Amino acid sequence: MLLRVYVQSREEFNRWIEEQSQVAHANPPVSEGQRIFKATACINCHGVTGTVADGSFGPDLTHLMSRETIASGAAPNTPENLRLWIQNPDAIKPGSKMPAMGLSDQELDAVTAYLATLR
């Protein structure tokens, strides 16, 4: 697992802690992606504060898009990589414990759009 260390002032760190303690805010146009996310096994492993997703096996996704990388540092956190990661985790990180969910292209686009709003 890739770990990054950031050096910040106390004020910057405190601001980051405050931001990370907030619930996830998704905008209404991505409600279909949120619905699909909540209806799949995703919520068994991942949590999103303020939603029914309360899994703890995988990473908490509440502020997913505030991260620079996904898949334990295996890829930059871009919408394109996020879509590929959801579609086929082994394409980015062979041997990943995350299963491919078998979503249609439309469902995959909707879930990716939803996750891209989690800041």
C-alpha cells in the first residue's frame, strides 16, 4: 500500500480534519448513480458517511475525490481510472480483493459520476 506524507501547518491540518469529518455531499444529477451504488454489494465493503453505505472492509469513500490516487496508490484518481477500477479492478491492481460488479456501461457511467462528486 502506498502511503503519502504531507507536511502542513497546524491550521491547515485542522482544516483538513474538519473537512474529512463532514458527511458526503452528492448533487442531485447523480442520484441514479447513488441509487445503483446503494443497491449493489458496494455498500457491504465501503462506507459513505451520511448514507446507508456503512461497510468497513474496503476504504471509506466519503471524500474519495479528495485523494490523489486510487487502488492503494496504483493509479491516479481520475474519472477514467475510477471507471476502469469499478469495471475491472484487476486491470489496475492485479490480485485486488475488490470484485468486478458486472455493471452495464450505463450503470458504470452513473456510479462513476456519483463517486466523482464525493469530495
